[in-house]
Amino acid sequence: MKIIVTGTGTIGAAVAAAAAQAGHDVVTVSRSAGDEQADLTDRASLDALFARIGPFDAVASCAGEVFPAPLAEATDEQWQQSIQSKGLGQINLVRSALPHINDGGSFTLVSGILGDEVTPAMSLGATVNGMVEGFVRSAATELPRGLRINCISPSVLAESTEYLPYFPGFAPVPAAEVALAYLRVISNPYTGRIVRLHRTD
Ligand SMILES: NC(=O)c1ccc[n+]([C@@H]2O[C@H](COP(=O)([O-])OP(=O)(O)OC[C@H]3O[C@@H](n4cnc5c(N)ncnc54)[C@H](OP(=O)(O)O)[C@@H]3O)[C@@H](O)[C@H]2O)c1
């Protein structure tokens, strides 16, 4: 398969490595690194990206920023930028890729533990994750041509040591395990699924 991996960070690098190891042809994308450049918050750059790279079989989204703050202190800019990037950015990634993806192809988006579990200052992240997961569940019922869509919801990553203090008492998940979940939903007939890599009980 030809797989487009957006995001070259902790999750994106692990997904790209796992996909390449499984024998797939991987194209990596971010604003400033990777094989191709595009910005999730710039719809025209997404349209240009997919027109440029031609047909492909899967999009694995491993990017999208959230700018968290306590509810009473979060600014309009923090809300707007988070929704524009991780929320609408991933939705527009799918919309821009739709005319170019091969029949039977798949989209895999990313949400996260916030929304299912409770941490301080979680409202912004939980809202955006809910937006992504709601889109995935509904888009799965509307996608044409046998296309599939799923969402990976990781716990905090073991490699993201800077985030660990914000998730006291939560078991971190290794990036390699997250990458396997992406490969699982890309390679099998999953659709409309939120694959949670965290314990909720
Ligand atoms: N790490 C965790 O613990 C964790 C847990 C659960 C969920 N998540 C979610 O997983 C996603 C990836 O997390 P990560 O830890 O792998 O992030 P990361 O290491 O910070 O890497 C983010 C990647 O996305 C790219 N990117 C950011 N904004 C972009 C944009 N507007 N357009 C295109 N590319 C963009 C960045 O490259 P450029 O700067 O070059 O664009 C970078 O390659 C995020 O949505 C995050 O919320 C992360």
C-alpha cells in the first residue's frame, strides 16, 4: 500500500517506521519536515498536497496541535487554534484526500485519552478529541467507494516525557504499540472504530 503519514513527531515517526517495515510505501508530511510539506490549518495546502502526490491507499494522521489551558483562563485564540489544527485540520485532511484516495482505502485519525478520562485543564483537549471522534463515527457511514475511517485514541506516550507530569496515575503507552494500532486498522476491515490505547475502568 502507499500510505501518507502526516506528522513526523513521536507518533508519526513510529507509524512511518512500522508501515515501512511491513513493506508499505510511505510518504511523510509535515509543515517543515518529511517528504512533503503541508499545513493542516491551510486547506489549500492540503488540496495541493494530494493533487501533487497522486493516488494512494491510506492516510494516517499523526498531527494536530492542541493548546491546553484551564477552562477559566483559556483564550479565544487557544480555542480557535486547537479546533483549527487537531479538529478541523484532520477533518479537512480527509476532505482534501477524498477525491484522490484509491477505492477501498482508509483514513486513520488521532484523538487521545482526554475526553474519556479526567485530568486538570482537560476541557480544550477533550472537546477537540470529541470533535474528531464524532467525525470518524459519522463519516464511516457516509464514505463512498468502500472507503474506511477509524481513530486511534492513545494514552500519554511513554516517549513524551514532557507530558507525563500532566497524567499522574495513568499508564503510558509506547509509540511502537500506537503504531501497531494504526497498522491494524489500516490493514483490516475496521471502520467507524475508536481504538482506545488506554484503560477506562
Ligand atoms: N504524545 C502523546 O502523548 C499523545 C497522546 C495522545 C494523543 N496525541 C496526539 O497525537 C498527535 C501527534 O502527537 P505527537 O506527540 O506525535 O506530536 P509531536 O511529536 O509534537 O509531532 C507533531 C508532528 O505534527 C506536525 N504538525 C503539527 N502541526 C501541524 C500542522 N498544522 N500541519 C501539518 N503538520 C503538523 C509536526 O511537524 P511540523 O512542526 O513540521 O509541522 C510534527 O511532525 C497530536 O494530535 C496529539 O494530540 C499525542
